[in-house]
Amino acid sequence: MNKKRRVVQVLIGITILTLLFYEIDFHEVLRAIKEVNILLFVLAAASYLCYHFFMAYRLSYLLSKMANKIRFSHSFFAHIAGMLTADVTPGSAGFFLVPYFLKNRTNCSISKGMAAIIAPQGIEFILKVVGGSIGVIFFITVISLDISVSLLVPFCIGGCIFFALGVAILWIVWSGESYSANLLAKIPLIRKFKHQFDEMKENSFHLKGSIFVIIGIYFICWTLLAVQWQLLGLALGVTELSFLAYFLLHPLITILRFVPITVSGLGLMEGATAIMFLLLGIPNGVTLGLSFSLLVRLNMILVDSIGLNGVFSKPALD
């Protein structure tokens, strides 16, 4: 059943892309990508790689708070392996394999690995929604962008869902046992792995004091990703958007990666980017928006391919 669902999700993503290419001359997109400034493309990849370094540092830092110190190289390859699997899974769910990759490299327990990514993920969901909301307000009020209600309604619904999901994650991992135990006991999957869940929840309590570190690193990473996007935009010849525009566009568009309709938001992100570039008044905006989103995906996958080292690493013997 899971395999059938994955096939359907891949087909939905391909169908959306096909419809986009039907509306846009594929040769124009191909021409735009062929004319990309390679130096700027490489610099964008370097910025994205720096993002991975900070995320790996966050992982190793949080594990150290649970008395599980590991080498930075182990946290780096486990993290980037998770990012690689996120690139090819619905809702970017593959990122939750990071604890498995950590265990393979270091024998770090799955419960500690999950604790180090679950609570930060909840915070990231909340901050992405906040950032996306600020972005909408900025584009409407400052840039006087004419966004129709038909576009705002899906964003509001999606934003509310992800904000609620972020709050729920933090409530589950950081609330007292008596508050969440009765509710969670009714969920079959958690009930089946109750011991592991209890261990993860206990380890998560050690991270409550690190919330400002998590938020601080998130903003550094957000900035690096905005730099990546601006460099890729410039590589395509898009000079109309400021760094602030890319900074606010990023959470607005990338939250679609977590919608489990397609593989890592395939098609959804491309369509949303094409629409935003058009609304922002960029000449030939739809074509450049689609080209830009495809370039972002290519840039990410090329860098994330370093994670193959983590995906295929042999289990630790000690």
C-alpha cells in the first residue's frame, strides 16, 4: 500500500510539472537554465553547504546536551543523509531517518537522535509560518502586490495547519507526562513503541534550555538559504528582487515541501514560485520562476548527494 501511495505521489508531482511545461514553452526554460552563470551557481551551492554545517553543529550540540558527544563529521554526514532522503520522499519525511543514520555511524540511540530533531522541527514549523505570514504582509503592503483571495485562502489554511502541528510537537515532547500520556496512548503507532517514545520524551526535556540556541541557528540557516536563493536568481539574470524579498519568499514557498501530496513538494513549489515571480512583476516571470525553482532543486540535490556517504555507511561496531 505504501509503495502504491508513493507511486501516486510521484505521478501527481510529475503531472503538475507536465501541466506547467504545457503552459510554458519548455525550450524557454531549458534556454534559461543553459545560460546560468556557473560561478554564481557554485557560490549558491557553497552557501547551501554552509547551511548544512550549521545544522550539523546544531545536531551535535543538542546531542551533547543529552550526554551523547559525537564527532562533528558523524553529525554532518547523518544530517546531510537525512536531507538527501528528504529530497526524494513525500512531505520531506526522509529527514526523520537522521537518527537511523546516526545510529549506523555512532551507535547513538534512536530515541536521542529523534529528540535532537523532533523539538527543533516543531520550532521550525512555527517560525516558517511566522516568516511566511510576514512575507505575505510585506509583499502586499510594501511592494503593493495584488494577491487574490483564491491564493491567500490556501496559504492561510496551510499556515494554520503547520502552526498547529509545530505547537502540537512542542506540547508532546516538552509537556509533563501526565498531560500528554492519556491522549498519546490512544494513538496506535505511539502505543506500539511506547518505551522508545518515553525515552525520546525524557531526552527532549534536556533540550528545553537550548531553545534560544535552536532559534539562533535557525535564523543563521534561514539567512544562508536566502543567500543561496539570491545567488541562483542572479545566476538566471533576475535582478529585480532584493535580498529581503528572497528572505521572505523562502519560508512562504518551502513550507510546500512538507505537504505530503507529492515527493518533497515536487510541482507544488515550482508552481508557487512561477506564480510569485509573475505577481512580483519580473519580466517573463512564469518562465524564470519555473526555471529558478528547478535550479534550486538541482542545487540542493547536488550538494545533498554528499549524504550518500551517510546513507550507505556501515553500522558502527563499537
